[in-house]
Amino acid sequence: MTKKVFLGILALLVWGCLVARAEVLSQEYCKLYGAHFWGINTRGFPTSSKYIMTDFGPGNIRLLERIDIVLDDFSRIDGIQIVYKTPDGIKRQVFLHHVKGWVLEKTPSPNAVSKEVLIRIVTPESLIGH
């Protein structure tokens, strides 16, 4: 009986530690004309746009839903998660580790094609389950 109680308390403590650190540090909607990411570590992953989209311009900006900038424990950028829909409606989430740079283009004119995209700064634990 004591073993079961001990394991139950241990499980609750571990679960509490994992959940307590997850947080969204900042979030804002931004009207974007384009979003471009480069210098991605693609070792072992397919790189054609058929599988992973990392370049969103006026033609496909409507597919982009959310950009998460992921910080590590020392508040350094660990990677970027992009949430988008493919042209056939399938929702995808891609985590890009070791991104060398990115450009988020705001709308150059009021009549330009653009979309409101949620940009968040998060901890890695908050990505689980979203």
C-alpha cells in the first residue's frame, strides 16, 4: 500500500513540475504580407515545399495561421514552430530548429494581400498538445 501511495505522490510531483513551467510569454496578432525563414537544419527531412512550407508570400500567406518563437531555459531562441494549412486543407505544425534568420513582412499598402497571423513567444513545454 505504501508503495502505491509513494508512486502516486511521485507521479503528481513530476506532472506538476512539467505543467508549471509551460507558458506563453507574449502574443500578438500582426497583419503580414509575407513570412520567410532560412538557414534551417533540415538534416534527415524532406526539403521540397510539398512536405514543409517555410516561405509564405502574397500567394500563400492566407495558409499561415500561427508563428511560435520558442525560447530555451536561458531565454535564447531555440527554434520556430509554424502552424499552417496546406492548400487542400490539412493542418500542419512544423518545428524549425536552429533557424539562422527570418523576415516577417508587414503589409506595404492597405490594398495588398495580407493576413492576421498570431505570433507568440513561448516556452518549449507549451508546444506539447497544441
